[in-house]
Amino acid sequence: MSGVGDSVGAMSVLDRRALNRALLARQLLMQRHDMPVADTLEHLVGLQAQEPLEPYVGLWSRLAGFQPAALAELLLSRRAVRTLLMRRTLHLVTADDCVTLRPVHQTMLVSRMWSTLRRALPGVDLDELTKLGRPLFEERPRMLTEAARVIADRWPGVQARTLGDALSTLVPLVQVPPRGVWGERAAAYNTTIETWLGRPLASTSPATVDALVLRYLAAYGPAATADIRAWSGLGGLRESVQRLRPSLRTFRDERGRELLDVPDGALPDPHTPAPPRFLPAFDNAVLGYDDRSRVIDVEHRGLSVTGARFLLVDGRVSGTWAVTADNGAATLRITPLRTLTTDERDAVVAEGESLLTMFQPEPSNPNRVSIIDA
């Protein structure tokens, strides 16, 4: 992840390709890295994880020699957890980040929950719901609706499912293993962060928010304030940016937006070759921006909502992919979003064959990657 020469570093405008190469470098997608899984999670400020097994692909595409057991062990030893964070979505983060970041996001989480559910929660006092629900999750891990049913008589006419959804935000929870463990299928049982990790949530302050902004820029920048807000879901970032501004470098994109950056953020040569990479559903390398044009074309942006898994070719979203199992054999099917050259197809197939070794370590069928052209 080498930087750029003085002539490029002095540029006031970064075009889409320059921003793309910066994204790939900082997201560890330009080359695989020899980095511990916990360090990777902290560098990326977590991985999107509402689909519990998707982070394994995200790590496999970023780390040299990644084995699913490395992440599974972190979950089982309680050094990594899945909790609601950015944008009120489940993220896989280290235990340290969990106790630090959850308080930063809690007000936003409750606000987003209430804006979505308030009409379905008539007469429900959120403080009372929290007070009644918390002990249930402290007692033992429970499914959200299971806990809600215990107290549902307090609010006749309100669906237990809705109460459970509210509780997932009001009470800082983690989903416990075996959910999220590679090779396991398990229901989503939840307990409080404090109970699971054996320590309290950290206090929050403006300095905590500032640190989060700097971490975002290090892993996603250069980026506009709107990008930071879209990634995090947080408001009130203008004050943080103003505090940090003297220590930041600034650029502009082709639209004229101001882009903020940490002083030492990698800005590779825009012509640096980029290998194909398979991204899991909802990977923040795509979702972590308001303006995603550095990595995905506008006409394909809506595919993110469907949970599509993206294929990067030359650093940009150029296809979707899915793995299916038939009679114990794993098959990777790729649907390009544009015409791939012969060299690109060969590189994609090679990367795909390698990916399948994670799904099926001892393949029995040598022709397991298929590219389905429209």
C-alpha cells in the first residue's frame, strides 16, 4: 500500500479512479495482508454482519491464509461480538470496540428505532420497556421475541415481535455463539454486552467521536462529511470535523465536494492494477459512503438493498455471485454486470476457485466456477 508521488499528493482534485485505489488500499483489498483477525476488525471499524456468516468472506478476501476457525475462535472466546452499531445494523467488532462504540451510537440507534416503530408501539414507554426487558437478557440469552412475550401483557395489542425489535435497540445486546460460527446454524440468542463481556460500557465524550471519525478516514478516506454520516448514521459530526480540521488534509472530488483525510492515508497511483475480489453481502467497502461512485455505478447501487454479494473487477463492482451446494459439492455462480475481457474472466475464475476452498476444503468437482452472461 505505497503512497503516491509528490505530484499526485499535491493534487487538489482526486478523480474517481484515484479514490477507488485509495479505497482498495485502505480496505485491504488491493493485496492480501498478513494481519491478525482482531487487528483487521479494528482497522475496518468492524464488518457488517446482519447475515451472520458473511464476514468470513470479507476476511478471506482481505487476509493472507485466512481460515474460518480464526474468526470462530474470537467469537467463542468473547473477543469479538456482533451488536447493533452503525446505521442500526449488526456489525462484527472486537470486544474493546463493542464497549467503546455502542455508547457513541446508542442515541442514534434509539432515534432510528423510534422513527421506524413508533406507530406500532402505541402507549409503550421506552424507559419502562427497557427496565422490564433488561433483566430477562441478563438472566440468560434469549431470542428477542421470546423475551418480549414475557412482558407483552403490559402492552396488550402490541405485537411481541415489535417489542422485541425495540428491545434489540433499547438494551445494548450481543448475539451469542454458536450463531455466527462458521459451519453452524443457530437462532439469534441475545444477552447484554455487560453480561457477556463482564465489563461495563465505556463513557462517551467528544473525543470518542473524534477518534471514530479519524478511524473512518483511515479506513475509508478521503471522504466527505456526508460519507462519514452515511456510514455511521450519526448526526452532529460538523463539530467533530471542525475540531479535527487543523490536523486533516483536504482534497476535492470531481463534483467539487470537500474530501477530508488523515495525513498518512494511502493514496496509491491510480494506475495500480487491482485483482478481482469477492465481497460479502452488505460489505462496507461499498455501503460506507453517501457517494458510492468510487466503487459502484449509480445504476447498480440498488443491488445493495437486495443483499447481493459483489464481485470487484479492476476495483469496481462488476458482477454478483452466489455459492450453492448440490450433493455436497459447492458451486460458485457469477453474474457479470458488464462484459469481462478474457484476461478478466480468467482472473475471476482463478480467484473463485480459491474462494471455494473455504466452502469446500476438498473439492470433488474441478469445474465449480461458472460465469453466467446475460
